[in-house]
Amino acid sequence: MKIGIYFCNCGSNIADKISYTAVVEAAPSFPEQTYVKTVNFICSEEGRQQFEESLRMEQPDRVVVAACSPRDHEATFRGCLTNAGINSYLMQMVNIREQIAWVTEDPTVATEKAISAIRGAVYRVRLQQPLERKQLEICPDVLVIGAGPAGMKAALSFAEAGRAVVLIERTPFLGGLPVRFEDLFPSMECAPCMLEPLMGDLLHGDYPGSIELITMSELVELTGFYGNFNAKIKQNPRHVSLHKCIGCGECVAVCPAITHNEFNFSTNDRKAIDFAFAGVLPNAPFLIEDACLRSNGGNCRACKDACPLGQDVVNLEEAETVVERKIGAIVVATGARLYDASRIDGLGMGRLPDVYDSLQFERMLSSTGPTGGVIKTAAGLVPASVAIIHCVGSLDEDHVPYCSGICCQYAFKFNHLITSKLMNATITHYHRELVVPGKEAFHLFNNAVKDDNSCLKRYSDINDLTVTPDEKGRLIVRAKGDAAPADIVILCPAVIPAEGADKLSVLLDVARDSSGFFRELHGRIDAAQSTIKGVYLAGACQEPMDIRTAMLEGMASVGYTLAALQPGRIIEIEPINAEVDDTRCAGCHLCISVCSYRAISFDIEHNVSNVNAVLCHGCGTCVTACPAGAITGHHFTNEQIIAEMEGNLK
Amino acid sequence: MKDTVRFEPKIIGFLCHWCSYAGADKAGGIQGSYPHNVKIIRLMCSGRVDPLFVLSAFEKGADGVIILACHHGDCHYKEGNCRALQRHSMLSLMLAQLGIEKERCRLDYVSAGEGEKFKRLISEMVESVSILGALQLNL
């Protein structure tokens, strides 16, 4: 075997401390047939040319480059090997600059140390094997889970980029939580005016790509990996054909069954077959099976018979279906919900009719809500006083430890809307902390501070606050020696992950943090990527956030996906990864338990573990964990590492 | 005269590519020397450090081994450094049974920015192994 050793002087950086001639003199003591050449500034254009020419002429079997840190130029020199027709994994770098020349006082000692390190590299490189990057075709289509701001933005942008998108949504409608709002902080923009064009585009927009919207659906199974996922999606029956229904509402008018309206958080009732709200998109009603008279053995078919478009629009017998879609990447945008404020008993949530959480109050403010946008008590009276309690369950070890960051802003939005709807009402904000970040939020805050009828009171422990009715039934908010009446109490609970996040994280194999939000690959540099390759995160499924941030996150997830998942592009798989030797694997599963990337699966039929090279990051933890020594860490094999030590210690 | 010649131990350093190896590069970047005794072996992750590598290092003539990982929470591979810690704890028990002082196999943490800490750890390691003297294996 012929090993070429290339020594970079790096001007005086290396040459001042390490003697090239001493390396040349030491080379005959190295194993194998070696030659040593020096190139000044081997990373420079000229240096690389010299290096490549020499490689072509000498045709070495292995190459050692003694120069700077491989963190700087390993890729550069690998490229040179490739250009010279030599497999790029047949090279080993020795860091004689940063880790020897620059840090060793005595040139003799530095030279000795460099010779040892080069000997180590020679020992190692002769065991290195040529490795090939495997290639894999990919599917450029994308699955977006959740049709709130982040998911809608992502789906639209994918369609604009010409991609086929499957957009699945758990509820019967588009828009997520904000579709319930009338006005938005910080600018008091009209929410429907902002969302409806987006939703219209999603349903009927003219884009190079396509959007397949599947409402009332959820992911039930995911197999495959980045570039080649197979998703099974369960669609619950709407009992109304989205393709045929024109949204005239004749079926709703005749429905005799009444149930709670969950869209308004059960603050009013709806028909068993009904629209979620007036103006909902897609513009079609849906039937709640449990509320329908037929669920109790009845044979009502009033809705079906009332449909002016015929008998095949309402399908009372419709059952759930499962559809399969092939996709290359997934954007998770499942959003968030509110912490259950009834868990803080003293606040009366769920017990006292005039205590509302913020989402219920958003519906009261909405012209499509239960009161048509009129603020009134459960008894129908105009409130003279309103209490807004911030930080409900937030920054609290007994509930959720974090600040949700958006509640103060909507609380001051409420302040603005209440003062404009009820001229004389007094408003008291009970807050633990105040958070109004950014360049716009202070406007609403200032409005509240300057308003004569509004005041702020700080509390330190939510348990010091109680909401109780007095003898006349009027609510009194008590806070450590202070008592003030409030005809309506609005609670601003912590924002927590949406229902089902736990189940979805298992299906996707994506990790969650201690608060239950999906965990980012890196909180700052890769905050829209999950821990699993090809699964991206957008919106409040990651952490509490406002609409602006959710939309941006939606775009970020698109950016990540489009950058990686190009139609016709082949995925190149880094060959520095792990591989299981079937004949030695004992089937103990230990490797699976230490892999952070779920890259190892178990083949039950053959009782062996399999590493998926696409998902493997090449850390080598499983290689070390395997008690049978059945896993090879390519390019970092036991033999190579031990040989490098041995050469170094000689 | 012979008594004043300092014992120069041979030490193997297993460094992870992402943090501690970068920290060692950083130490080079800020110049200033540190003891030459540690021979650095770069691995992708400290989770790759097999206790057998440590035993093999001792067998092949090393007087000490230092494993430098990313700080907890910073591992490029999420929890490889936790595995390194677990294996190091286990290995320490085994080394004690073999009569090898625990100071000869040390685990510590160096971030990509901690060039000074890297220099300090190397100096400490060399100092403590120098005091112990050459490793006598009685296998």
C-alpha cells in the first residue's frame, strides 16, 4: 500500500514550529510505503492544484494531509481527492496547526508531537475504506397537519411553489383558533378580513401546485422516512358532501335536534346539523352524530329531504374512511389551546356563569358569536364592571412554568373593545407580570393605562385571588385585602399544546419538551425543524405565539422543505453512518434505545436491528452500545480509532 | 540530576467533533501554549467513546485518558454526552478494580468557545497524571 503524506507549511504558521525535514526523516519508520511532500498553503488555489497534480501522478492508495483543523478544510481536501479520481474517504487529516504548532512552545517537542500524530494518521488511514454516497429518489409532495395560520400559510406557499399539498384538519373548518376572533392585536385589524382571503385562496386559488384539503381528519399511521413517507389519514364523516353542498342552510332550518355549540366553547346551542358559524369555510354544515336523533334509534331524515340539491348531498350513513398519501415531508401545525382555568378553583371557571376564559370572551365579542358581539352578562344585563385576570396558570410551578407571551396583548385588546362598546364600564386588570413586547403592542397597553375607567392591580400568587358571588349574586373579585365587584370576569389562561399533541408525537416519533410542545432540532438555528428529518414545525405547536409569528413559522417550514426537497433531486446519504451485521446482531434492542433519531428499527422476522441510513446522523453511539459488536460505524470503526491511538503512542 | 527530570506522561484525548475538538481549535486560535502530552483523537461524538478504547489506550502505553464532551444540553447528537457520562461512571468502577487510579481517566466538558477551559483541563490532567507517574499495568 502506498500512502502519500502531504505537509502544509501554512507559511510560517506551521513551518516555524514543525520541521518538514524531520517528518521526511521519520517517514521510513512508518508502516507501508510512504512518500512525503510539502505544499505551501495547500488550501490555496495554487496549493490545491499542486496537491491534485501530485495525487494524479503518484496515485497513492491512501492520503494523509498534515495541515490545519479538519473543521476548516476536510471538505476542501476531500474535493481534491475526488478531482484526482481517488475516493475521498481514503484521506485522514492531521491537525498540526491549531492543535500542535500554535500551542507548543518548543519546536523540537512540537515536531515530535506532529510526527506521532502523523504516524497515528498513517496507522488509521491504511484501515480506511472507500465509501460511496448512496442515492435515493424523493417525493416532493408535502403533508401539512393543521389548518390554522401556520398551516394555511405553509399550504398556500407550497402550492405557490408548485407542490402538491395534502392539508389535513381535525375540525370541519379552516382558520384555527383565530377564525373565532373579531379583531386582532396589536393593530385591531379585522380578523375575518385578514383570514378570509387566505382561506378563499386555499379552497379556490389558482396556483401551480394543488391543495387537497381533508377536514375532520387526523393522521393515524406514518411509515417511511424523509423523502419517502407513507401517511394514513382517517377522515371522520361530515355527512355532507363538500363537493356538492352549496351552503344554503335548508337542512339546518329543519333539523329538530339541539346540542352544545363547541365552536363557541359551549356558550350557546346549535342544531345537530349546522354550520360551525356564519361565514365558515368550507361553507358547508356538518352533522354531529351523537346529537342526531338517529343516534338514539330514531329515523329522522329531515335534513336529507330538505336539501334542494337532491338526495346525494347529505349522507346519513357515511362512515369514517382511511386514505393513504405518499409524501416527502411533513409540516406539523397543530396549534395550541388554553389551560383549563377551572383547575384554579377560586376563580369560578365552569361554576359561575359570568366567568369566561379568553376564547369564550372572543366569541362574545364576535358578530358571529352567541350574543352577536354584544357584551352582556348571563342574565342579559349590560355589565358595569369587568375584571380581566392575567397570568392564569402561567409562571406557576403548580400549573405551567412559562409565560405564554400573548395574553397581555389580547387582554389590552379586550380593554380597548370593552371601552368602545360599553362607555361607562370600569375595567380592572389583575396581573402577575406584564408582557407587551415588540414595536406595536404598547399602543393598546398605553390606551388602557391612560383610560380613566381602567386600572391595573398586581398580584403575586393566583391563589390569593378569588371570585365569589355576593348575596345579590354579583361577582366580587378579592385580592389580599382588596375587593371589587365585577359583572363579568375574563380569565387569560396559559397557552398549552393542542389536544392530541401527545398522540401525534408518538406517530411521528417527534420529541416534545417538558411542557408538551414539539421540540425543535435547535431552539435558535433550526427552530422550524423537529428532531426527525423531514418533519418540520410551525406555529403554536412549538410554543405559544401570536398570528404574525405563526405565519412566519409557517413560511420558515416551507423554506426548510423547499431547500431540501426538490423535485427530481436525489437525496445523497452521508456514508459516515452505522450498519448492523445481521449475523452478529443478537436482537437485544439496546441500539434502538440509545438512538436519538429513531434511525434504528427492529426486523421482527429476522430478529435483527436495521439502521436507516437516511435517518442516521453518524454519531456512533449505537456502535459503542452494541454488546455483540455487531454495528460498524463507517469511517470511525473500532479498528481505525484504536490504530490511530496505537500509532500516536508508538 | 536524574531526579529533576520531569516525568512526561502520554495521554490520549478523545474529543467530539462539534464542541470539544472545536474548543481545542479555539485554544490554538488564542495562541499561548499548553502541555504537549495529550494526543488528540477526534470522534464525531463523545457517545462513540467505547470503554474498550480507554482500556486499549492504557494497554498501548497511555498513562492517562481524557474524554471531552459537549456540555449537557449542547450535544450535537442530543444525548451522546449523556451516554459518555454513563459509560465513564461504569468504567471508573472497572478501572478501580484493575487498580488504575480514577485520575487517569477523566471526563469533562468543553464547548466550542472554551479555549481557555480546554487549556486549563489539559494542564490539570497532565499535572495529575505526572504526579501519579507511569502507569504500571498488573494484568
